[in-house]
Amino acid sequence: MEQRKLGALQVSAIGYGAMGLSHAYGAPCDEKAFQEVVAANLAAGVTFFDTAEIYGTNDDPHHNERLLGPVLKPHRAQIVLASKFGIEFDLTSPKLPHPLVANADPRKIKSALEGSLKRLHTDYLDLYYQHRHDPKVEPEAVAEVMAGLIKEGKIRAWGVSEAPADYIRRAHAVCPISAVQNRYSMLARQHEALFPLLSELNIGLVAFSPLANGILSGSYDQNSHFDPKYDYRATMPQFQQESYAQNQALFALLSKIAQEHEATMAQLSLAWVMAQAPWIVPIPGSRNLERIKENAGAAQVKLTYAEVQAITDALERLPHSAVYGGAPTKIHAD
Ligand SMILES: NC(=O)c1ccc[n+]([C@@H]2O[C@H](COP(=O)([O-])OP(=O)(O)OC[C@H]3O[C@@H](n4cnc5c(N)ncnc54)[C@H](OP(=O)(O)O)[C@@H]3O)[C@@H](O)[C@H]2O)c1
């Protein structure tokens, strides 16, 4: 697969987000599923894997790293492995799932990294993100810890997720940031405002939820059911009954352009994300081995400038539903 640059790193142009194997998209997967999913990604040329210390369940808060580690170990030299620190479960809260709180206490970061390295069966991470900024800790203080970890060889590069622009600039001045990981898809474009800054500072964008949690694959309709106990899509706005009708015209157009490329709508959606800049890398997530192959195939879908513009214009013009956690540029009442 074609490679892309994220600051100091080189990664496969499409990565894989492993979160959904442990939470948000159904009951947690077992070891066998992790093995199959990793094998399917590697076979498709996807070598950039994304996890976080908090991808897990109430009973097994580090489920994702714990199951991913042994499976990735034999391939460690060939892969680029990213994990995240900086949010933790508030175990004092009686609410379930426990609410998440930001904690970037520099002493805490080091112990968090040691935990991740142990679970991931490795002695270094290629990319270590601050998952959410902590208002109690200055960006310079976090960046200094990252500089120390890079010097020690414990991490190769660092990044931030969903941090404000001034936080990125200040942190980058102390220790260069390689990647910002933000929600980004056709239906969640609020972070396009950050693109000039990322370009100026040579920082890559890792696009999470690039399929808007799957809706941009066009594979779901009024009959789709999501188990409210394990599947966050049960309450996401884009999977509500009225949203399917709202998205119809836009999705018909996307489907038509996809067919012209002999591609699927998921591939077109990922290709549009990648066409925005050479330093953007989407990390779709799937439990389905065929879909993993399909998503990797998006790297072959090359859109012309006119096609990218036509889709972007349609996103401005046509009605579409809100998406979870995103802010579309325009939501029509009709
Ligand atoms: N930094 C952060 O705060 C943050 C937040 C959220 C996520 N992330 C990272 O980003 C990764 C990706 O996010 P995401 O999982 O929300 O991304 P996504 O790819 O937009 O959504 C995943 C959902 O889409 C479905 N899907 C994927 N490919 C499909 C296809 N070709 N056709 C039909 N359905 C498809 C999957 O269902 P199936 O499994 O049934 O295929 C899954 O339910 C996560 O795994 C995590 O690593 C980071």
C-alpha cells in the first residue's frame, strides 16, 4: 500500500482503528477475532494500528491493548503502533459506564506508558497521543515529558487528539508534534479549520471515525438494529429513523460516483478524506474481515479534483443528518 507522512513518521495510507473490537460497537471481541482482524489488515497492506489505554470495558478497562499486544508482537518490526494516554475512568463515580476524566499529570503519563508497553508486548510506541487535553496541565509541560520519552527511545513520535489550535502550537514549539488525531469525515468537517495550521507546522491528521461511525458506507437503513447495551450507534443521531430519509439524496449521489469508480461508498468516503491533503490518514474500524479489505482498497481509488469539489459542493448543498460528535457545515431543515 502507498505510504503517507505524518510529521516524523511514515505510515500506510490507510490505518486501522481497533477501538470497536472492545467497546462502542458491540460486545467485546475474543482473542480469535483480534487475530483474524490483524491478519486481514496485514494481508491488505494496512500496517498502522491505533489503540488507547482506555479502550475497554468496566470489567476490563484495557481490553483492547491487552488483546492486541500478543497478536501484534510477531509483526512488531513491520507495523506502526499508536496508543493514547490522558483520560481515565472515574472509578469513584457510581455511573456506568464510568465517566471519563482528563488526567495529564506528568508523573501519571510515565506510568501510563509503562502500562501500555507491557500490555502491548513492546518496549516502544511509534506514536503516543494525548487523548484529550487536561485544563490543569499546560501544553509545554506535556510536551517536555514527550521530549524526554523520545530521547529515552520509549516513543518515536507524539500527537494530540481533539486539542485546540493554540494548544497544538504551544506544545509543538517545545517538542514537534507528528500527528493530530481528530474526528473527520464528509459528515464531520469542523476540524477543516485546523488544516492551515497543520500544513504550516508539518503535522499530519489522523482521521478517526472517517466513515461517520459507518453510516457513510451506505450499508445501514431503517431496518438496522443496534444493541443499546453495547452499541453506541443505538443513540447516535445518524442512525435514527429520520436520518436515513434525510441522507437519501446525498447518499444516492455518493453511491453513483462510487459506482463510476467501481468502488464502494465506504471506499469513496475514505478516498474523499485522503484527497483533502497528502498528510491525512484515515483509520476506519471494522470487525468484518471483508470490510477491512474493502476499506484498505480505498487507497486505490483516485478522485479527480473536479470530483472532490463536486462532492464537497454536494455536502454544502444537500440535506444531511447530524452525526455523533460532529458539526456538519450546514444542516438543512428540509
Ligand atoms: N481519538 C479519539 O478520541 C477517537 C475517538 C473515536 C475513535 N477513535 C479511533 O478511530 C478509530 C475508528 O473510529 P470508528 O471505529 O468510529 O470509525 P468508522 O470506521 O467511522 O466506524 C466504524 C463502524 O463502521 C462500520 N464499518 C467500517 N467499515 C465499513 C464498511 N466498509 N462497510 C460498512 N460498515 C463499515 C463498522 O462496522 P463493522 O465492524 O460491522 O464493519 C463500525 O461499526 C477507532 O477504532 C479508534 O481507534 C479515536
